[in-house]
Amino acid sequence: MSSEGNLQAPTRHPLDWKNPEFYDEEKLNVELERVFDICHGCRRCVSLCGSFPTLFDLVDATDDGEVHGVNKADYAQVVDQCYLCDLCFMTKCPYVPPHEWNLDFPHLMLRAKAIGHKKGESNFRDNLLSSTDKIGRFAGIPVVTEVVNAVNHNSMARSVMESTLGVDKNAWLPDFASKTFKQIVTDSTPWEVKNGAKTPGKVAVYATCYINYNEPGIGQDLLQILNHNEIPYALVDKEACCGMPKLELGNLEEVEKLKNINIPQLAKLAKEGYAIVTPIPSCTLMFKQELPLMFPDEADVQLVKEAMWDPFEYLIARKKDGLLKTDFSQPLGKVSYHVPCHSRVQNIGKKTAETLQMIPGTEVNVVERCSGHSGTWGVKKEFHAMAMKIGKPVFKNMANNEPDYISSDCQLAGHHIEQGMSEAGLKSAQMEHPISLVAMAYGLKK
């Protein structure tokens, strides 16, 4: 007798992406119709993203209101609206494995994107935006940095960028730092390594493209927190992009190339007893979930999975070991904290909120809903308006307690929320990453 899949912990099957059948378009369409028919009969996910309303509108427009009447060419409209947040699989769908219907909507969308990419459907803009480390290295050249940042803030230049590249002229874009995180980082104090029952006593920081090239101050704040807690740290040397932007594009071959750069270095650190910490949730998720599912038989990939930590997951575990200092000297007042999708699907609980709630004189308003940004998806001309629409409930809820600070583990989501609150005329508040807020609470920065 079968039962709803979400009455038990969802089971994620490995991604069989090297099987030639994975790229068989006819077989893909058969599976899409099967899954779309199940979704049409349920409709529980209608509020999550644009994929489901798009699908249901297509079905409702048919003569008999059934999926078989939808033109197969229109399936792409559903695929394009999916930005692989994973929330339907993790929080809504009653038919995920171990249910016999074995429904994994995000990975089916990923399969469709991979087939589209292999057919040459990825355009220049999509390939460019997903090459975050290459953009960062180029934009990090001092003269280029000034030009890129000036373009980002010039309305005429943004209009040209929209017409030529398809990057929405109104979407927030990150500035590039004049010096990268690795250029300004200082060596760790040689603290004694104090392993706890739950935590390794030394940390390797995988900086991520965003921290390295865009906001290195967040990385600096993380190092200050580690140093304050007498935790020795090291940086991952010569890291490459985690691969999440390429995964979202469906470019799985490029994901493998990036994996081949990162995993040997990370596995070596894991074997040396380091906790590997990443300040951006999408990067953490890539090593915790997506790469292990793409390469289930590679021992080093699985080893890195076990060694990978969200920073607040690590800090809370450190507290449980009795090894985290709680000498917070600076109250934060009212903080509206957004839980990003890629934090939620790690199944670690609300560790960031738990950390912020330890700070005396701090009231935390937790908002647990998709902001709509999703990396490169929300800046594209054809999707930016939808990204802002999806985020509207978040913008309102973040303003509910008239906060002193707004914050999200995903810094892109944080800036997206900041923009949405401003455009909606909601009360403004200072936007800070949670890591920076904790550094402030410790009195390590103003």
C-alpha cells in the first residue's frame, strides 16, 4: 500500500546524466507529460514559482483541460520558468520518492535544460552570466573594475545592455571590488586546534566567486568571527566556481570540468580534518547535494559532501560543543532575516536565525519564502518582472517589524529584497549579510 512521499524524508536518486537516454528528447517528452499530468491533478505547488501557473494555464487552454492536449513545443515555457530552487521537491510535492510515482520535478527540468543546452539553445548572454569566475577575473582588473561598476549604475549604459545582452535595465547588479578577497586576506593566528564532539577544530574557507570578486568584506567578517573564536583557518587555494550557474544553464559538462578542479583540493583538506565552510548557500548546496548526485560513485566527492558546512550550521554545532564564544557586545535591534531556498533545502534547520537570536537586544523576524531572484535568472529581461512579482510577499513581510537591518544568507537575494522594498515604498533598512551582523554583534566591526 503506497503513501504520500512527503510523509517520509524525500529520497533523491542520482542524476543519470551520462546515460545516452538522458538526452533522448522523445523519452524526455514522455516523462514530461507523465509528470505534468500528475502536477495538473494536484496543483499544490501553484504558489511557488512561474513554472506551475504556466503549466496549468497551458492545460486549462486545451479543449478538454488535460495535459495530452498541450503542444510539446510549449513544454519549454514551463522549463524556462524553473530556476531549480528545489522547494517543490523538498517542501510541497506529495509524490516524491519513496512514493511509487517517483516525481522529481527540479531534476526533470534540469534534464530538459541539459538537452536544450546540448542542442545549442543557450545564448551568449546565458553562457556569459553563468561564467562567474571568468567575469570576476576580468572585471577584477583595476581599470576594468571602474568601467564595469560605472556601467552598472548608468541608466543609458544599462539600456544598451538590455537591448544587446538581454540583462534587464532595472535589475540590481553587483559591483566588483577593487581588490579580491584573496588579495586582502590575512593569515590565520596559529590557534590550537580544538576538535569538538560535533565539529572539527579548524576551518577551510571556500570563498565562492561572489565573496572573492564582489563583496570580500563578508569573507573578512567570517575570518574575524573564526579568529575571535580561536579557530584556525585556511583558504582553499586556486578554487574554481562551484558550478551552480552552469548547472542552472544545463551545461553539465562544464560542471564536471569545474568539479575536477575543486574536488581534489577540497578532498585533501577534508582528509586533513578541516571543516570546509562556504559563505554562499548555493555553493554549499552544490557540494552537499548536486555534485554527489551527479557523481555518486566518486569517493572524494562524497568525502567533500560530508566535510562541507554552512557557516551557521558550523557555529551552532560549535556552540553545542561548548566551544563558541557568546560574548556579544553590540545589540542589533530589529532584524528581518530571509531564509534562502538553497539554505532551506540543505535540511539543516534555521541555524542562521538561531545564531542571531542568541544576540542580546536583538529581535529576529524570520521570513521563509522564495525571494524570486535565483542567481542569474532574476536579472534576465524576460524574467525580471516575474522575479519581482514572486518576491512581493517577501518584501512586505521583511518590512513588517520596521527593521533596523534586513538580511539573507544569499547576498543576491538580500539585494533583490532591498530593491523590492524600495520600489514598493516600504520602510528602508540597512542590508547586511548575517555573517557581517554577527561580526558587528561581537564588536569586530561597525
